[in-house]
Amino acid sequence: MHTIKLKIDDRVYDKLIRQLSEFSKDEVEIVMDEPNYAEIKKYLDAELDDITSGNAKFLTVNEAEQRLENRIRKHHCPVREIRIRKNAPFKIRNCNH
């Protein structure tokens, strides 16, 4: 297999990628020009292996929402209403996490 590097104008980039995507992966593999492409590909391949081998752990929507709520609650800094009068001093509490 050969590798080529192209500089593509933004106006035709999406069209070219769409056309190249019509080939099978055995014919053409699109390798994006990312500084850490190899690292990302390795990570995603490992994730896919976990999924296909049955070793991946999945969450329900409710479990994911609960985890998100817990994370927000843990890092949330309550905002209090502050009424400011002209030329009146006020203090804003800092969040310390």
C-alpha cells in the first residue's frame, strides 16, 4: 500500500473525504494528519477490542446521568444572588476545590 500526503483547500475537503470513504478499508485507509493520530488510533483500537471481546462495561442512560449529576454536584460552586448598590462594597466567595 502507498501513502501520499495532500494539502486540500477547505472548500473541497469534505467532498474529497466523502469520495475516498466510498472505498473499502482494504483499498484506501484515510489517515488524518493529527499530531497524535497514532496514539489516538491505538487507544480507540484497544477500546474496540474491549467491546468486541465483551470486556467493556456499559452504562444505562440513567447511570450515566447519575454519574454526571454527582460530578457536577462535587465541582459545583453555588452562585448566590448579589445585589449591588452604586458605590457599595461587596465580596464574592471563591470556590475552593
